[in-house]
Amino acid sequence: SIVGVTRLGEWELARRGVIAAEPLLTPVNTYRVRKIMEKPEVQVARDRLRTPGLAEGEYLTLFGIYIIQSQIISILGKMINEDRRFRGEIQLTLALDELRAASGLAAHEIDGESFDMGDPLSYQQAFSALVHKSK
């Protein structure tokens, strides 16, 4: 399984899934994920989610592109049956961390613009960017 990630600063962490990872030699900008957390507080990220090679205050955050083993469906089903929630929601991020622990997970850094589809302003910005790129 592999997830897309992008570099963001500490001010974005409260709205993103964040990973801690080890850079791999090849392919370039690819990492072995060691930990994933959903919307960590800044101090928690500083203590537990640093990735070697990134600037101070810079983190790898989930981009929203995933290639995931089918095992994720069983993990999510178990989370639903056990009513395991984070901030009232069944979280893909928590399921990804469980998948990582069971069978490993890689991340590849995406050079692109990402938008938080759960935020109305960011959702509007995504459509605006799409309209401008299609002209």
C-alpha cells in the first residue's frame, strides 16, 4: 500500500493526517511510514512525527491519493463493528495506521496542490483552481 503525501508547515496540522517516515533511497521522494496520526496537536507532531530531511516545522501530510490493499476494508469493518471513532468519526487514517502495523505502508511525495474538502472555503478554492486550469 502507498499513500500520497505533501509537505506542509505546523499551521496546517490541525486539519490533516500527518505521517512520520524514513526516506528511502529509491525511488526519490518515497518513504517508509513509521506512524500516522489524524490532526495531531503541534507539540505531539514535534515529539512523534518528525521525518528526517525535512526542515524544522515541516511535516509530511496526507494528500488524498491512496493505493491500498483490500485488507483495509476488513480493518474499517472491524472499526465500525467496534464503534472505534476519533472525534466522532470512523477514520481512514486510523485504519491506515493499523494496516501499516500489519503489513507495512509506503508514502510518495506529490508535487501538487491539495485542498481540504471538509472545509467549505477550501472546497470552493478547489473548484476555482479546477476552472482556471481547464481554461
